[in-house]
Amino acid sequence: MEIAGDSDFSHRRRDLLPEMQSQLSAEGFAAGDAISAVGGRICCRRCNLSCRRKNLLPEMQSQLSAEGLAAGDAISAVGREICCRRCNLSRRPGCGKREKAETFMTKINDAYELLEKEELGDIGSEGLLLRHKKSGATLVLLQNDDDNKVFYIGFRTPPADSTGVAHIIEHSVLCGSDRYPVKDPFVELVKGSLNTFLNAMTYPDKTVYPVASCNDKDFDNLIDVYMDAVFHPRIYSRPEIFMQEGWHYELENREDPIEINGVVYNEMKGAFSSPDDVLERQVMNSLFPDTPYGVESGGDPACIPDLTYEDFLDFHRRYYHPCNAYIYLYGNFDAEDKLDYLDRVYLSHYEAIELDSRIPLQRPFEQMSRLEKTYPISAEEDEEGASYLSYNLAVATALDPMLYQAFKILDYALLNSPGAPVKKALIDAGIGKDIYGGYDSGTLQPVFSITARGANPGDEKAFLEIIRKTLTDQAEGGIDSRALYAAINMAQFHFREADYGRYPKGLIWGLQLLDSWLYDERQPFLHLHVSGVLEELRERVSQGYFEQLIRQYLLENTHASLVKLVPERGLASRRNQALAGKMAAYKAGLSAEEIEALVEQTRHLQEYQEREDSPEELAKIPMLKREDLRREIDPIDCQVKKSGNFTVLHHNVETNGIHYLTLVFAANHIAQEDLGFLSFLTRVLGQVDTERYRYTDLTNAINLTSGGISTSIENYPGRDGSYQLAVEVHAKFFYSDMDPVVRLMEELMLTSSFADSRRLKELLDEEILRMEARLMSSGHTVAANRAGSYFSTAGKVSDEIGGIGYYRFLKETAEDFDEKAGLVKDKLVNLKHAIFRPENMLVSSTSDQEGIRQAEGCLPQIEERLYRDHYSLPKAEKIVTSDPNEAFKSASQVNYVARCGDFGREGFAYQGAMRILDTILGYDYFWNNIRVKGGAYGCMSSFSRNAQLVFMSYRDPRLQETKEVFDQTPDFLRAFDANERDMTRFIIGTLSGMDTPLTPSMRGSRGLAAYMSGLTDRVLQKERDQIIHAGAEDIRRLAEPVEAALRQGYICVVGNEDAIEAKRELFSRVESLL
């Protein structure tokens, strides 16, 4: 659960590039290591609450790799006594040191007016707010010594309807500009930049174009391409861009049916297949019907075809002007140079104009609104217990820094901790199987929501009554102060740690600026003075402040809504049939000449898409040279030593006083039939009673003492095809808190009780619903993991602990649970005794020398308490793989297609050039044929060190055609003939992903993953040398291993039931996903 900055990566954000694809290319791992051989809920390791939030972080963010972004203890930040460890924490909210322009002596470009200067001690930065005098653009500079520099330009883009115009423009402006007239400069940057972040995002009220890089020259290049893209895009001269990225009628032959295609159109078809996305949309519509939040900025697939090319251009003309721009620069950069460049090349060419893009406030309701909608499920799914009930309230505005943080504290105390009173009351009453929600501060009027998933429509009255009674009890009887203090400590720890995984912290802080800057141009720094606000909130715990917030904003607030989302069998098929009928009627009304014109339009678009950029055009895209690249690897931080009877891994890095400790317990001795129980065990630990704590109190005890304690199950692939399965217990804490944290780790591991059958059933139901959400939202990884289980023991294990196999286990266990409760308890007890034993344990410590001394000092205490007794479990035998080639039908309107194979079985070995091939396929061959021509939102490949290949598509309207593109990859490779410039670009893009800066926790996780997988510096250096010196002939040689792997014929598809039924002959088994 995140206390600060949570909204920046909300469920409502729409990205130019799918997160999982940007991570495959931009994170430093071989994606196949993650997909085919990493266990299920690793997100719980990266973010203690990511599995409990409706706005899930991307699944692939959490997956392991030995080379790069190994999943680390990242975002679940909680802590204690940070007030005495940070500077200046007695400062009150919003009291950052300010200086007006007349007292600011630093020289800046005369083209700008300095509006504010603030010392931002909480983030170690100096903040400047500037206005460009001629154009009216506003700029924020956060100057510090961080070499991972960040830039963005954003625009306030309030939509008037649900045609998705803001979203389509976000995609389209990066398809060529005046200075960079290639078809897709964005992709050219991905292929040839050392960026640490590169994407574009559409929110409900803004569009943001961020880049980041540690390389000064590269940073300048990225800024220039993005600035030219937003102000001088080729959309005015190339209507094909609108057709490709937005929507178009597609008709290849006169006799064919007319179809609608387009990247955004298909992206949003996928989004609208998810009930969580549908609910999010309806919540905003129910609370803010008279504002831009009442429509879908990403685009409703039913409305996107209403957008005309002329309206598309008008939207850009209106909102993409500097006077409506928000420009942000962060890090260690030359401010004078950047300001001069922005003025001289772009801003000075514009005059300020009157442009009203303000976001209006929704007038409060006199009474709660009600809204009921349906969402599609497949014909085979059960409607019983599949509804959503959501109670939602608008909470003031985002411009109150105290409320902004206070409601994130209330979110934890009332709703999102395991024993939170609202959650517990609803679960105890049988209202829903999973209760979630929280505070979303990413809009002008933030929203507090309480949602029951797995409910029945008839529960509506009881749902509201229980919420109101529980909130009344909390307001009158007082909120548990330990829960409030725990949440505050969590926020403080999180802010000090500043670990946002692969996202640069400058990006997170920059996006957080917009939570106030977008709505008040003079207050960009409002939410960056966190420590003072949290200290004030700590003092107010005993003053009844939080109880008053409940009364004022949750009980007496009539600006509220109840949204009921009800499943409807076959709805997706009926919608598809209705669309087909509409298209048939439309075609029937066309003349022969108009039909021929559509055929010609389709042909013209295809010709545009197939046309290659000229060498002269490509030469305009800035790029580095091979000599600019670092030749040496970043060494693995992992010193192996013996301490008593244990092997200890010390990852000696500077951690700002935080110790990241992981106890790793080998689990290869667990039988295949018990892997589902083992994975469920890691979900249950920390969520049940222990010897000293009720589960309702355990989380508070952990969060009052540490930065979080969590358990996970991990599957580390070996280069020889083997795997290392492990149960891991993670903790992060300040050095001074070592002893109480270790006691809590022992409490969780060794004294957890499984006696409460009702609690186990609650956790089982929650896990089923979360897995269903993951299966629907991350179909690409689900399909790839399942395909890996056909031929790989490591892949089969991954499926059993976190894929479709695990989901099937959960569903089977939940059926007639009362009869199985005894078996489940017995399994969990025996697994606990089989795992937490001294002979199984390895210690991983990410800390300095003081930290490792502490870790070694606590080992005798841990060893003494670990189990040595007998346990009763079946002996592990050889893993039996899955029967190949399955399709899993769902109510999704799109598909997720995966082709896999094992080239090691055919005598080929992994080599560094395969990393380059990932870049080539993902951003050239697959990109052009699956995304650009086919309309899929994402497409990617992965070659793993254990000699496995994975090809995937994401939110793909096609199935057979995508399979054919995958199958023709060897032909593409044999004809591959890149020149030196193109090869250099591919190499740079590949190394960019490998050299992503790592946070301390990520460096520790990387070292642990390398040790468990048998990966060494020598192997990594050899791979890097192969990459840097690769030529086109090295890529052509990869046709053989690719062809050998594809010849094995493994395929798995998750997606649209009609599309799957139409190609049933491709599969040995077809069944419903859920």
C-alpha cells in the first residue's frame, strides 16, 4: 500500500507504450528469464500492496532477472522515528523557504520571469518556478546532484467527449515531426537512446511526455525530439497517422466485411474488457458528470469512430500551445543552457494567447447518485457472486496539502490494512470476497472509494448500511491510533527511501507536482513538503482530527455515488455481433465507388506503413556513437561468505541507513502436487493470527517498527535448464530496529496459526479474485507462462505457483472448502515446517559493513528458533509438464498470443546478440507488422539464458495473422541487412535497457538473483562484449535457433472467445479462462 504519490501511476493513465513492453526494452533483464521461469505474485515483493490495489503496478515490473531489474523490496514503505533522522522536520505544511524574484541573485535567461524559488529539503532540491515572458509557458526546475535527469512537457487536455482525442494525439504526435520526419521517431529513440525512461501518458485531464537519461548528450537529444513532436507534428500533412494510431475503416477487398482498426481503438477495447477499468470509468462518470472527468479521455471503443480528422487537428491546435504547457526539468543539469535552448528553438516562436483549459469543479450533489452498468463475462462464467459494489465520495480539492496526505493515512487505517474496520465489517457480513479502494488524488477533486468485488447485486442496501455504521463507530469511538501512527510511519519511511523501482524518482516527483500545479500554476511545490505535513498529522492523531475527517467528508458528504457493476454472459459476443451488423449495414449503404474508395484508402494506408524511411530522414534522428557506450558491466554486488552454519550474501551498497534483509529458504524438495499450497502459504503469512498478535494487529506492529515485512515465492532459472525454487521473507528497516524486526520475522514465519477456517476461506476468495484480475489484465504473461509450462520444468513450476495452474488450484480448493479445510490446514502447517528449517536457509543482506555485522549477529537467534522436527509431505518427484497448445477464452475483445520454444534442446546456446534481437523484433519487425499494421497495442520477444524463446502480443485484435508474423521471423532474420548506423542504434537501445540505474534494494535483489541463477560477472561481461561488437551477420545467424524453437510448435492464446473458436484447429484444448 502506497501512502504518497500513489496516483501518478493510476489505473486511468493511458500510455503510448505498454508498460510491459517498455520494461522489456528498458529494464536490464532478459525478459524470458522473467516470463518463463519466475513465480507468480512477485509483485508482493516489489510492492507490499500492489496485489491489493485496484490500480495495479504492471505485472512485469515485478519479475526477476539476474542481469538487471531483479524484483526488489521497493514501494511498500513504512517506518518509525524518521522524524529524528531527517532534517528540518519541524517545518509546518507548505512552509518551504521561499524567495521572490527580486531577491534571487542567480543569473537566468532574460526571456523568463522567476515567480518562485523554494528550498525543497525533503527531496534535496532547489525548486524554481518560471514563466516564459513571450509565450506564457510555465516551467519548474528541480536542481540537485542526481545524474538521472528528467524532462517532461505536459498539457492540460480536458476532453469534451469519449472519442479519445487526447489519447490519440498522444500517440500521433510521436509519429514524425518537422525536424524529425521519420514515421516513428519514438521507436527510433527507443532503439538508439540510453534513456532511463521514455513514454507518453494520457490522464483524465492532462497529457504528459516524459524522458529521462543519465547521459547529457542523450538527454538533450530526447528533449529536442519530444519538443518538436508536440509543437510541430506531421499530423497536419499525414492523415495516415490519425488512421493508424486512432481508427480507420479497413477493407482490403471489395467482398470482405468492413472492420474498424487502429492502435488506440484496440488498446481501449482491451481496457474496456476489464471490469476494473469499466468500474473506474463509471465511478468518475457518477461523481463528475458535468466535467471532463465524466467522459473517457482514453476513448470508449463505441465512441472512438465518431472522432473526425478535423476535430482531431482542432484539439491539437487548441491545447498544444506553450501558454498551456507545463515544462519540467530535474537533476544535475545546466539550467542556463536548457532555458536558453527552450527559448531560442521553441518558445520564442510563439505569442501568449488567451486559452481557457481550466478544469471546472463539479457542483456538489444534494443526494447520492446511483449508477448501474454491466460488464461482459464469457458464456461459461458464473454470474453469481461476480458483481462489484462501489461507494465513492468526492473529497474537497487536491490543493489542500493536509487533506492530500491525511486521506492516504485514512485509506490504510479504515480500508487497506488486513484488519481495517471497514474491510473487516464487510467481509464478516459476507458482502463481497475482496474489499479494496482508497484515495485517488490525481484529479482536481480527489475520490475516496470503497469497493466490494465478488458481491451480489442484492447486497447493495447492506453494503451501504455496514459502511455507514462502521464509519460512524470509528468517528464516535475513535480510530485505532496504532493504525494511524503505522500509516504515518509508512509514509515517512517511503519518502525517505525514495525507491520507485525502475521509475526515476525525479519522474515520480515531477508527476506529483501536477497534482497541484495543474490546478494552481503558482503552487507546484505544494505536495513536496511531505515531512512537515506528516509530523503535523502525527500530532493531530490525539486531537480527533481524523475522526472529524470521517464525519465531514465520509458521513455528512452528499457528493457521493453508488456504482453497481453487474456481469452479463455473452455481452462481448453480442456487442461484436452488433458491430458487425452495423458495419454490414454501413457497407450496404455505400455505392460501388465508395466501396472502391475504402479499398483504395486501405491500400494507401498499408503502403504508407510499409514505406521505409530514407537514410536521409533517419540520419536526422540524433544518436550516440559506439564509442559513447560503456564497455564494462556494472559488477554484481554480491560477496559470498560463511557465517556459522549459513551462507550469507552481502550486497555492499549505500542504503541511506536502511537495511534490506531477505531470508531465502530452498523449496526444490516440495512435490509438484503441493506447489499450489506453497504459493498460497506465502499469501497467508502475515494475514493470519500469530502467537503474540491477532492478524488485525500484526500489520500495524510491522509498520510501526519497519519499512515492511513480506513473503514471496521465487523461481530462479538456471542456465542449464534447472531452477531454484525459494520461499523468501523480506524486511527493510533502519539499522537501529534490527532486533524487533527480526523478532517479527520469526513471529510471522514460525508462529502463524491456520486454525481459523473462516479466515483461510476469506484469504482464498481474495486470492482467487486477484488472480482473476491478473489473468484478465496481463494476458500476455499468462499466455507466455502457460506456454513455457509445455516444455520446461521451470516453466511448469512457474505456472503452478502463479499462473493458470495456480488459479485452477485455488478454484478447486475453494469448492466445498468446509470439507477440505482440514487438509488445507494440515498442508500449510507441514509446509511451514518443511520450509523454515536451518538447512534450507540462505541470508541476503543489502547494507553497508555495519548492516552486515548486524545481520550476522542475529543469525544464531534465528537458527535456534527454526524448525528441526518431522513433517509429513510427499517426496518431490520429476516435474510433469503441461499438455501443449491451449487457448483460454474470455470476455475480452482482444487477444494475447504467445509462441514459445526451447532452442537449447536443438543444440543452440544463448548469446548476447539475442538481447539485440529483442530490440530488433520488438521495435522493428514485430512493431511494424503487429502494432502498426495489425493494430495491436503491444508486441515483444524474449530470449532467456536458459535457452528459451517467447514471442508475445498484447491487446491484439488478431490471432492467426499474428501467429504468421511470429512464424515468419526466421525469414526476416535471414534477410536482415542493417547498415552500421542501424546496428549501432539497435546496440545502443539494447544497452540502454541493461544499464538502467538501480536503487539500493534493486542492486541487492540483482545480486541475489545472480547467485541463485549461477550468473557471474564473467558471463555478463562476455554477453556485453558480444552485444557491443555485434554486426548484421550475427543477427542473421540467429535465424537457425529461432526456427528450431518455433518448429516445436508451442502456442498459447488468451483472449476473445469468438476469435478462438474461429481458429480452434490450432489448439489441442480450448476452455474458459475463468
